[in-house]
Amino acid sequence: MQIVPSLPGSPPHRVDAEARGVNPGAAPAAPRAAAGVADAATARAAPARPALTRGLKDFDLSRQSGVAGAQLAGVFLDRLQQGLQALRQQYTAQLGADPEQATVSAPAADALRAGLKATWSQRARATAGALDAQLRIGEPGQARQDFHIRGLSRHALTSGSREVLTVVTGNAPAPLTATLDPELGAAANLRRLDQALAPVGLRVRADDAGEPVFSVPEAEWPRFHDRVLIKGEGRRFPDGQAQAVRTPALPSALGDAVFDAPGSEPASLREALGRVTVGIAAVTGAQQRAQAVLIEQHQGLQHAGHAQGTVKTTPERAQHLAEGFALRLREAGFARYEAVAPTVAGISRERVRSLLG
């Protein structure tokens, strides 16, 4: 019998005479049979290794980020709701008390408003940018600031004549151009604006009334606030040098008035109570959305766990993966690399060649 060198960490391979093609007789047959039985028993005892998967994996990079964003937003919304509920109770007590007692309890209401305002000012930091001023919940760092641009209304997009706009922003390496054509309609012009401004993180959508709403990442808002320059062709905007336009921010879901001190008269207190009640309803809706996100993600994890190893490729699943992948590729920064790197991991050159034919 001969000992053949093997890889480090693996047992040595034995090569007997029969393996070398030499027949010494029938005597070695029994030891080989015993070895075969032992090898079979060892194979049965060894745990089966999971099959290796290669190529396009189950594209779900945002699941963990979505859970983190919903959790952070939920904790902050609970604090905000407590402050609003306490302020509502204070206003209700002041309305039911004598005028003199209402005046005496005013300092308590002032303290509650100050605490509520301080809580609201910590929104971006407390939620890691997962909750914006409109109480929309997303992944950490994706909160956006909504605003309008004076001169770009729905009426401006659907009336007048064709005009080429040149937009200059502080973070753009070169001016951005978009052509507005009223004959195409508001939706088509909004898409043109969105595609033209997307490279600098400036996006456009229509609100419920069809008015254009612009948005940028909250961290970039100081660079855009009243610092957008637009040059037209003398129709909607003047020709020549680009001029600064006003970019008023949309009010938050709570509204700044909720932090203002009301007068001591009942009418003023009732008005303040109404504003707080509206804020409570808005926060309650956001809490429900955060809870719904967590439930959805939990169910998705359970489904993924049950389906592991039995996932079948269907046209619907392929379409879902493709849409999610394309969405991530449109994002700037590390998100693009985060999408590409794990997706192409394990795809060899030979497999690409075979797919391409």
C-alpha cells in the first residue's frame, strides 16, 4: 500500500495494488469491502452541504434598511405623539377651567410647546434621515425636502409656447436644460423636468392638484433654498443671464403654528386645540404606516425563509428583480455599488459567454 500526498487538512489517500492495476489475488477483497461499508456510513453521518448558488441572487437589498428606517421612525413618532397628547390635554383643561385658572396654567402649556418643538427639531438626527417633514417613512438617509419653484406651475406647463429652460444649481458641474412644450401636456413636461434635473438629486412630481412639487435630499436643502437659477427664452423666464428664483418649502405635516402660543380667550384656545388634533391624526397615520412596514418586512423574511432552496424563477419574479435593480442603479453614491456588487458575485466569465451564446 502506498500513501499519496494530499491537500493540507485532508486525510491521506491510500492506493492499494488493485488501484494501481496489479492483481495480487483475492485476499485484499475483504478489507476493501469493509472500507466501502465504513465510507458509506461516514457519508450518511456527514451533514449534507447546501447547494451553491451563483449568479443573480434574490434582490432584496433594501429590506434591512427598510426595517431600520421604520423602527427609528416609530420610536420618534411615539415621542412626538406623547408630546402632542399632553399638549391637547393641557388645552382641554384650560378651556374647561375658569379664565383666571387658564392664565395660571399658561406656563405649563409653554413648557409643553417648548418640549414639543425641541423634539421636532431632532427629527432628522433621531431617525437618521428616515422620516421627512411630511412624515413619510423610508430608508435611513432618504428623507427629502419638498418645495415649489416660482414660475413653474401647472399652468406654466400647459399654456404658452415651447421654451428651452436652462437650470443652474450649486452642485451641478454644468447647466441643465429641459424643453417645455405645452402641447405635450403637464405629465410629459414633468417627466422632462424630472429627467433633466435628476443628475443633481433634484426630482419633480405632481401633487394631488397636479401642481409640480420639487424635492431634494434634506441634507442638500441649504444648497438649493433660493439658490436655483433659471434662464428661459423670454416666455416663462427671461432670456440672457440666469436669474435666481424663489423656492419656498412646503409646510411640514405638523405645521409651524402648532408651536405658537395661543391667546387666553376660548376662541384662540379652541383654534390651537384644533391644530394639535390635526397633528395627532397625522402622527397616528405615520405610526400606522411604520407598523405596516415592519409587518410587511417580517412577513417577507418568513416567506424568504420558507422558500429558501425552492425558489423558482418565474416571469413575475424576474420582472420584480429587474425593476428593483434598475431602481437602485438610478441612485447616486454607494447605493449603486451596493446593488451591483452582490448581484454579480459568482457570475463567471464562462457563464456569461454561455448566456450570450
